[in-house]
Amino acid sequence: MLTRLGNLMNRTAEVVCSGMVLTMTLVVATQVICRYLLGASLTWSEEASRYLMIWITFLGGSTAFKRGMHTGFDAVVRALSPEARWAARLVTLLAIVTFLVIVGLKGMELALFNMAQRSPAMRLPMGTVYLAIPTGCLLMLVYAADQLVHLVRKPSDGRGP
């Protein structure tokens, strides 16, 4: 069940992230055309690009986490015994979950605190920009929980508790 939910969330994040990349590309291209060909700048394009990049970073980071594409110390882990490898993976996942819970909660506080503040050009509630933090953390928490369940239920090397 958790795996299916994680896969659905990841697919949704990938589609949304792709749409944001396309939108950001169009906004920047339009800004360049307006500035250099028409001699008039868009007042909101830099702000929109920046906020889209923030969302792309957190959604893309969650997708990378789901795919196991974040950097790690594979050479060190491979040198460990199967039992130590299992324990290292468990400790790593627990540390990741702890970090994501703290950052996600603080990110939500930040988003709620800034909902009344408006962005200068687009007049967008700044809390919507900061919502990228808890959103990305929530996605990564679901993926980490799925990995923890798989690790505890069925260790890949047949060992563990």
C-alpha cells in the first residue's frame, strides 16, 4: 500500500515538476524576447522563475530520493559485512526521517508565518513559496517510510532482525 502511494506521489511530482520546468523555460524565454527585441521588460518574470526553481528543487529532490539518486558512500558501505550494511542502511534511513520531520515541521511553520506577506511583483502569498519545503519533505518521508518497511520486513541479503 505504501509503495503504491509512493509511486503515485512520485509520478505526480514528476509531472508537476516537468510542467514547472516548461513554464519556467517559457517565462525566461519570453523575458529575453521582450527585453531585447521589444525593449520592455516583464516585471514579474524573474520572481516567477525564482519561485518555480524553488518548487522544482524540492519536488525534484524528492524524485531523486525515490530513485536513490542522491550522493552516498557506496564504496564504504560495500566494504561492510551484510549485517553491518543492513545496520548502516537502517541508521541512515532513521537519520533521514528525523531530519525530514524537523525540516518539514519548521518549513510548515515558516510557510504559515509568511502567508500574509506578499511577493513584490506578483503579489503572491510568500507562504505558497515556502510550502515547497514541507511538501518536498512529506514526499521524501513517504518514500523513506516505504524503504524502512522493506528493509525491516525483507532485508535484501536475507539477514537482519
